[in-house]
Amino acid sequence: MKRIDLDLLGELYRKYAEPLAKVRDQQRAFCRDMRGKMTPQLDDLEAEITYLLLREHRPATVMELGTFHGWSTSWILSALRDNGTGHLHSYDIVDNVVSNVPAELSADRWTFHKGDIRQHVDVVPDGIEYLFVDAAHNGRFARWYIDHLFPRVAAGTPVSVHDVFHQSFALPFTEGRAVLKWLANKETPYFTPSKAKAPETYRAIHALKRDLGLDEPVRTGTDNPMIYFHLPA
């Protein structure tokens, strides 16, 4: 399995440029139509990278921990639709997402579970092949899912964790600090498109997008604080 890095993403942006362009247009319209009903949480690079990794890995089962209004959910479901395979299991304590996600995206490829995952870990599906985390951003919750959720997922599985690098470092007592410490102890590398943490990477991806005609923003956020890694053994 290829390491998630700038070289891989360059390959994927080129490979999936045409379908990505269509999804970007779809999401731009979705964001416009849902104004006042949805606050998008993912910035463009992290949303697109998530889409590209899902397209390439073609997971049968995806778990999304934290949905809020459904912006990330719609990106994930778009990738599964375009793959023609895969099912998403989403978890959150609020169910705004249910009324926001378009029916043509959810179709028969999505199951939403309402409730605190810490009290319902028994409903986590077997065979997770992509794990997307964007829920509570405190260190306590991160330590919980490191101890109780990560062991249920096979080594090598791609993982995304949001809101780690809004600055060039992860703040104390946050989810990001806990996850980064755990990855360091596991000697596991991660990738981030964060403008603050990895400005050269951020600029390189935008230069590639300009070359591919993908430079018109979908939304205005520019932090892109997400990290990506393969789950260590």
C-alpha cells in the first residue's frame, strides 16, 4: 500500500481529475443550495484528498465518526457512488445530516447511527476499510478512540483525523496532540495539507490544481487542518 504523500496525491489528482471536477461542481451547488442549513466543515484540499483516497482504495466499508451537517458525508458518499461500491456507516450525537444529505447520494449506500459512540461501540461494523474522524476534538475523546476504536480496525487501513493543524502545531490537551503523540510512539508518518503546518505542500497541491483546471474554490476555507495516515499495527 502506497504511503500517503505528495507524490501519491499528484498521481491521484491526475488520475481522477475528470470525476473530481464533476464532484466539485456538485458540491459547490450543494453548498449554495444549503446556505443557512449547513456549515461546511472540510476545506477544499482535505475534502478532495478524502475523495481521492476513497476512489483509489475502493473500500467496502467506511466509518465516519462525526457528521454535523453532512458536508463530509456528502463527499464520502460521492466517492462511493463514483466507485460503484461501498457502504458508509456514520455516527453522531445529532442527526442534522439525515435531512441534509441528498437522497440520490445516500440511496442504499449509507447507514446513520445516532448516539454517543462510546456507549454504542458494539454497533461498529466489522471490516472497516477507511476510517474518517471528525467528532469531539479533545484529548480525552482521542484517547478513547485510540484505545477502543483503533484496535477494531485492521493495520494498514487509511485514517483521516480532522482539526489537527489550524496552527503549525497541535494545541495542548487537544485530540490532535493526543493522536500525534500516539503516531510518534508508533513511529508512523502522517500527511497533512495544512496551510499552517505544511505551507510548501499546500502551495504544491494548489499549483497542480491550477494545471488541471481545478483551481476555482468550492468554498472559502483555507486551513485544511486534517491529517492522513495508515493505521499502524
